[in-house]
Amino acid sequence: MSAQKQLLIIDDDPDFVDGIKSILVKANYKVDAAYNPKDGWAALENKKYDLLLLDVMMGRGAEGIMIARKLGKDARLRNLPVLIITSIREQMAFLFPGEAVHPHFVTVDELVEKPVEPKMLLDKVATLIKTAEAKAGHLAEAKK
Amino acid sequence: MQETRILIIDDEEVVLDSCKMVLGPAGYKLTTASNGTAGLGLVRELQPDLIFVDLKMPGISGFEFLERLRAMDPNQVAIVITGYATVNSAVEAMKKGAYDFLPKPFTPDELRLITKRGLEKHRLLQEAIVLRREKEMLRENFAAIVSHELKSPLSALQQNLFGLTAELEDKLGDEQKARLERMKGRLDDLLKLIHTWLRVFSVDVNKIKEQFQPVAVASVITRAIENVLPHTTRKNIELTSDVREPLPPVMGDAVSLIEVLGNILNNAVKYSHPQTKIQLTAAAEVGAVVITVRDNGIGIAKEDLPRVFGDFYRGKGAPQMESGCGMGLAISRRIVEAHGGSIAVESEPGKGSQFTVRLPAKT
């Protein structure tokens, strides 16, 4: 389990990606980035990731949500943990900042608001990966 | 241009005919009905620009027609046709939503004139509807547009400052780190300002009522104080809190209430001199929880007191240059009122101010 975790960021703002990537790389994650939904989806299909960081507002609207929905329908990718990163405050309104919000597009997901504090980002990423692994282990156990 | 549709409802053939003779050549598309029920059906089908309706008809009366019309589409313009003997009932009809009345017998000119006026009224109503819809759209979309267009670049900036801080942790000196922190602070203020504006323009404060829950006031106070602590520390202000338990819970939205107290405390800090005191007390009164925040700051001039809770009010002469959008107390008032409570201020220039928030206790 000590192998480097492989993460994918899908976000159409390269500057934002740089800001978030440097934090993750410093914390010893391997990070790929895709700058549009199409490339992002292709990357997901071609490579195995431990977690996806997904921007909501891309292109002509909430295209990130479309990816999240598509993931939910995919038998393999459904179990990939997703951290949805949104700049839409309204979705977070009236919730305590820092508290987990589960959009439930896939088995394990959570929502955070841009910009993300480094500590919170790393906490969420680690927790989501751990949760997803625990669930997968549980499933494998049940199948035996 | 679309043709103008006029519907005439009257059981008297002669009235229908004379209307046709006068209005037909003027280029209007006329449709007639001989009773109210048929008339209502045609309203639905044709969406006329103007309706003439006789008050006295067999079947449903003109009054009933007006009532049903209003229930169906309150934006329809109807003019009642009535005999001289029933002018009183014409007035009654106008109370029921008719735009005007036309007494029988009428001259062609009278009919033309009232038609023109009725159509003008219809046009204005339609324009008002379009404007209202546009305003709604703008209001609804404003949040999304502003969020994305303004926040995206700021978020990217902030995220990179976060990233750089982590990357350069062991390379930067204390002074440089402090500067990075200040940059982050300024950006954070700007992002918060955008949030505030978004709330004002796009969030209907009354919507928070839908998720009211029992809230412990003490925890609201604790959170609000936590939020303001960095500022009190910076100005070396002593903030004391005296929560006189037991306090009854209030029905409300905790986050919004934290925002209210946060705004009041922030203002208290903003308009206080360094090394002074701010006292917060919370106590139960009959059927209510009363929270007061008292500062020894610069106070508010008497003539300004009525405007403090209005939009865009900003206090004058803060001890240091202070930022703010002048919306904090206005939003706070709206939130407190949505809770069925009240917010008040007393102040003496040079001595300080006291804000009092009164929230009804949960029954």
C-alpha cells in the first residue's frame, strides 16, 4: 500500500491546476492533469487512477457534473473516489465550511469549494482514497 | 407584426355586429362568443389582446366571467359592456378586475377610443411581464455568472499562493512568509466580499426559513467569536462574553445567525480603538433570547442611526482605514427579521455603540 498514489485532475483552468498540483506533488502524489472533459475522460479510460479531482464548471456549463454522472454509470469507474471542486458557492451555502458534502454521483465522493486550503485538500484526498480502498476490500471480502 | 386579437362576449347580436362594423375595418381580428362559458374557452384558445364582456348574459354572468378570467390569467385586459342602468355594477366589475367599462349605447368613436386604451394597457402589462422575467433571469443567473467570472481568477491566484507557500516553506524567511500570508488575507477578503454581494443580489433571505432547526445560541456565539478573534488579537481588543445559561433554543439557521453576530462583532472591532473592550452578553427574557454587543468605539452620530441597517451604509471615521461593502448590517437585519426577531442600536458618539439582537425563543 506504500506505492505512490496516482491522481487525475480535470479542470479547464491551467493556473488553478498548477496551484493544486504543486500541493499534491509535494505530498508525494503522482498527478496527471487534463484541461477539458474530453481529454479527462480519455485519461480515465486509459489509465488506472486512485482518485479524481474534478472541476464542475467547464466549457459551456457544468460539464464536470456530466463526467461525474458518466462515472456513476460505469461499472469499473464507479468505484473511483472523486473530489469535486466547485466555485459555485451556492451549493455550499448554509453548510459549515470544511464539513463533508456528499454529492453521491459515485460510490465515494465529496465536494469542496475553490480555493482549497492545502491541509484540507490533503486530508480530503487521503480520506477519500482510504474510504474507497476500505469499500473495495469489503466488497472483495463479501465475494469470497 | 402579429395581428391584434379582440374577443367580444355578448348575447345581443346587435352589439356583436356593431362592434364588428366599427373595429373590423381597423384591422383587428375579432372573435365573438354569445355566452361567458364559450368566452372563457376562447380566451384559453386565442390568448386575446383585449376582451369585451357584457355583464348581463344568460348562463354565467359577466361578474363570474371576470372572476374566472382572473383566476385563469390575471394579466388579461377585460372591458365590460353595460347598460346605463347598471353603471353601479360596472364599478363593481372594475373592482373584480375589469380594466374599464363601456356604457350602452355607445358611439363608434367611444368604442374605438376605449379599444385603443385597452390595447395600450395590454401592451404595458405584457412589457411589464417581460421586464419582470428579465429581472428574475438576471437575478438568478447573476450568481452563476459572478461566481464563475470573478471567482475563477481569484481562486486560481489563491490556490497558487497556497501551493507556493507549501513549496517554499523551507526557503522563505519569516518576513517573506508574513507577506504571503497578507496576500492570502487580502484575496480572502475579496472573495468574501464577492460572496456577500452574491447573497444580497441572488439569495432570498427568506428561503433560510425552510431549513430552520432548533439552534443553541451559545454555540452560535462561540463560532462567531472564533471568526472574529484574529481581528481582536490584531487590534489588541479584549472581547468578553457573558452567556447566562440556561438559554432557551431558538428556531433558526445556525450559519446565518453566526453571520449576523459575526457582522456585529466585526463592526465592533472595526470601529473600536486598539486596547479597548468589547462585551457580549446573552440572556433569556420572556419568550426571547437577547444578545447585546457593546463596544467603546467611536460611536455613531445620531442622524446616522436610522440608516445603519440600510443598504450600503458605511460608518465614518474608523480609527484605521477599514474595508467593507456597507452591507453587513443590512444583511444582518434581513436575517434577524427572517427569524422573526429584531435588531436595534444605541450609540453615543465618542463613547461607543450597543447592538441588541432579540430572537424569539423556540416554543
